[in-house]
Amino acid sequence: MSALSAHLIDEIKALPARYPQPRSAVMPALDLAQEELGHLTPEAMSEVATALELDPGYVEGVATFYTLFHLQPIGKHRFYVCTNLSCSLRGSGDIVDHVKGAIGVKEAGEVTSDGLFSYEEVECLGACEFAPMMRLDHQYHYELTAEKIDALVAERRSPPTAVPARTSPLPSPPPGGGGSKPKRAPRTKKSG
């Protein structure tokens, strides 16, 4: 029995044609496999290697190197909260604490009892000017507040509605390509 669906295997087999080097397709292929299963199993990584005609050790090496790939179950909705310098200076510690409270976990990697949520602290997501920020469900969310976190959690706890079909195996790019990006008021010097 296959770990991945036949449809997904076909989608993975089509990926190398989109890249100058076939090996470049391994990350999007692993992303698709993880999206389907929730995490990467040894069987799924082996099937990705076979579909891409790559060495299984290479595929496993990629999967274990990048922190966005998970070898253990994670929540259906995973908060990747940036805690690098810019985000830390703009309150990411408070955001992490609020995420933990809002979803009901005590530490990174813990999955909620209903399987819906987990979170992880990550280094940089490349949108320092919109700190604090995070990635959730392949979208970036900027200038986070406790209220924005609460709204995102509530949306995901609500009964599902029609979801548009995925058009790309890759997450949306930072600023200008997805997520919630509120308009920022101009900054002024503080008088002291």
C-alpha cells in the first residue's frame, strides 16, 4: 500500500519539468507529501525519491535539514512564529505566549488534543519590516497582535467552508503575495 495518493505521485512526477535541475523539485515534492499526510514518514520520503528518480538518502537529507519539514505529527494548522531579532524587538515573545494560550499548548511541538494546532518558533521568514510576523497555512501574517491571533484561531476552529483549489505547491511569497498585510501608519519621531 502506498503512503501517498496516486494523484499526488503524478503531481510530484510532473514537478521536475518546472525546474532547470530535477533535484530542485525535491522541496516542493516534500511539501506536497507533508501537506497530504500531515508529516513526512519514511515511506512517503521513499515514494518521493522514486517519483523524482532521486536517491532516497538525498531526499531524506533534504527533509531532515529544513525545519519546515516534520518527521512527527504536527497540528493541522501550524503557527511558525518568527522570533529573530526584528520580530523580538517588536514583541514576538508576547505573540508566542499568546499563541500558546490561544491554542492551549505549553511548548513548541506540542499538538492540541483535537489535532488542530501546534506552533514552532522559527528564525527568519524574510519580512522584518512587518514584524512581528508568522506563517500559518502557507500564508504570511504581519504586524501581529493578540487580536489578530485570536481571529486566526477562531477562523480555523469554525466549520469549514468552500476552500479554493491550490494552484501552486509553494507557499505564497512574503510581502505583496498573501497573508494579511495591514496598512501601516507613517512612523514619527518621538519627542523626548
